[in-house]
Amino acid sequence: MLDPEDPRVRWATFGKQVEDFLSSEIGDFLLGKSQREIEEATEILKRVHPWRSKRIQQLQNQIHVAEQFQRWLADAITAGHASIEDLKEEHNA
């Protein structure tokens, strides 16, 4: 029997919740919004004059924040999958 307090069980559960969230309309909207934010800021960044350093920093930060959002979600899912594999290996041992 799995112990619900086992960190691996908690991570596996959390990873599944994140996957479910991303499959929802809200998750799909937020992921799409972050991707559009990256693409739009990247396009603007390509045309910014090099002497506009503050604008360049602003756009780079905008891209970074949107990428971080996506990375955090991916990290949670990856950690959940790793925990599931650990639990499977322990169970089969």
C-alpha cells in the first residue's frame, strides 16, 4: 500500500494534477497565452533599436517570465513522472 505522506507519492500526485490542469481549458489558455507572449516579445525584440537598452531588457524579461512559467509546469510533471518510476521500481524490487 502506498503511503500518502511519502514525498514520492505526493510528487506523483502533484505531477498528475499539473498534467490535468494543462489539459483543462484554463491550463490550455494560460499555456497558449505564455507561448504567444514569448513569440510576440521575440518579434518585437528583433526590431528594437540596439540603443534602446531599457526596452530590450523589458522584452527579455517578458520572455524570461513566460518561459519560466512553462518550465515550472514541465518540471512539476517531470518530477511526478520520476516519482512514479521510483515507486514502480520499489514495488517490483
